[in-house]
Amino acid sequence: MNEAVDDRIGRRMARWVAGVLGCVLAGWLGWGCASTGSGGTAGFRFEPVNESSLGLWEGDRPVLVYNHGVIRRAGVPERYARSTYVHPLYGVDGEVLTDDFPADHLHHRGLFWAWPHVRVGGVRYDLWLLQGIRQQFERWGRREASAREALLEVHNGWYAGEAKVVDETVRFRVHPVRGGTRAVDVAFEWRVLKGPLTLQGAEGKSYGGLTLRFAPGTNTAITIPAGRISEDLAMTNLPWADLTRLWAGSGRTSGAAIFVAPDHPGYPPQWLLRHYGVLCLGWPGVEPETFGEGDVIRARYQVWIHRGEVDAARLREAYAEYCRELGLLR
């Protein structure tokens, strides 16, 4: 994200912190504190951050930024310019959870969705490394904000050169903070316009699909249904995974899990989990899957954000709640 975005969001964070401190002081003095729109009391609202990015706030607290324009970073080669992804994604206390243009993997970009192996009519492309194919914003669909939820629908295209090969629709449903957690539902629909289209994850690793790259931190814990793991995992089929850490930028401990809907293709999908700070879904995984023209691929997820550390039992409970909301009991 560029410096203008950092400045704009930084100013909003400063106003939020000032409001919170003011209310704390008022409480000490016995004055009470009228609602000023901070926290969740004023509900959700969308506002452009700049010409390339749309921000979402709950009151004055930042929730996420969707980057619909092309994002570049000074000193980074032009081939890494990217769009159609979420960064920053914030924790419930306003801490930044995601990273963009990290030095170890310049192509990583917050919460994003891409495949290293994409074949269209026999021609090979790499959406993961942004080689020969790109995701491009086309238009907004629904954009609604209230005290109850925020809805954002985005229509994008996958372009190989000037040819549009896939029509992409992304739908976000963002829930208010409750009990130190926030749920962000993400639903995808990909319609094949030029085929056959083949998707495949990375050999020996499986990554390719929804990916969450985390901001720098320490004390990293990755938890799966069987419990906390001490080693990285690859090509492992799971319904969910969580990463929690102490964030270098804020000094807070928090985390986020990705939950996979039970009606997901090939459920449960493969994953690559790395303690340096990334959760990578791998669907269809190391084995390719091919789709014909007119085929529609659908996938649903929830990003479940939480304050502090959580154990496997709490994550299993949250995942079961997500499945119940979908009407798909597990």
C-alpha cells in the first residue's frame, strides 16, 4: 500500500485513539461520554482511501481496505504491480494483521486469491507471480453498510493480455465485533469465458487459492483441528487453520483463521501452513482440475479474527457456528 493510504488511515487511527482516551478520562472524572462514532456504535461505513483503494470502518475503527486499482511500491519491479486484494486487514483493536510486498515474497499481497499454474486453451500462465495474466477490477456491485453488517460485491476479470478469460465475482459480508472477534465472510464465483481452464497448485506444496499473508511478528502459533502444530505443514487436508502472533507493529497478540465452507469443491482442501506468517489454501491442490467454457466455480470462506490467543476447542466451536449459519451442519 502506498504512503498516501498509510497517512489517511493513520489519521483515522489517531482520531479513534484520541476518542477512546477522551472517554476513559471522562469516565475517571465522572462525566460520562456521548457517542462520537468510535468503536462499533456508529455502524459500518465505506469511504475511498484514494483512487485505488476503498476502506471500510466500523465507527472510526478500521476494518479492511479493498484495493481495486493497481498498487505499486517504490523500488519494487513493475512486474509485481497488483490489484483486487485486501490489505490492510485489521484486528478487532485496529492492529494491522496483513503484509504487502514483503521482502521475502514480493508477490504476496494481504488477503488474496491466485494460482501458480493457470492454463487457458493450453497456454500456461502464473496468477500467483503475476506472469502473463492479471486480475482487473471492472465494476462495483452491492455496497451496503449498516449497524448490522457491511456488504461489498466486486466484479473483476482475469485477463491474459487483452483477452478476458474468467469473470470473477467476490462478495464480502463483514460482521460487527462481538466478544473480541470479528467474522468476514468471503464468497467467490468464477465463470470460465475462454477454455478449457486448468487450475493447479504448486508441486510438493499445494498452495493456490485463497491466501492470507500476515504482518511481521513473533511468538507465532498455528492451530489446526488436531491442535497446535510445531512444524510447517504442506499438502494437508483441513477444514480450517489459524495463525496467531504478537504483532511487531502494535505489541498486541491476536490472530485470524480461515474457515472453509463444507460445500467447498473437494472439501476439505489441501493447505500449506508456514510459521513465517502465511496460511495458503491449496485447491484443487497438486492435482490439476480442468473446466470448460461456461463452467462456474463457487467457493465460500470465513476469515475469523480474534483478540488474544485461542485454542483448538474455541476454533472448533467458531467453525461449527459458521457452518450452522450456512445451514451446513458439521
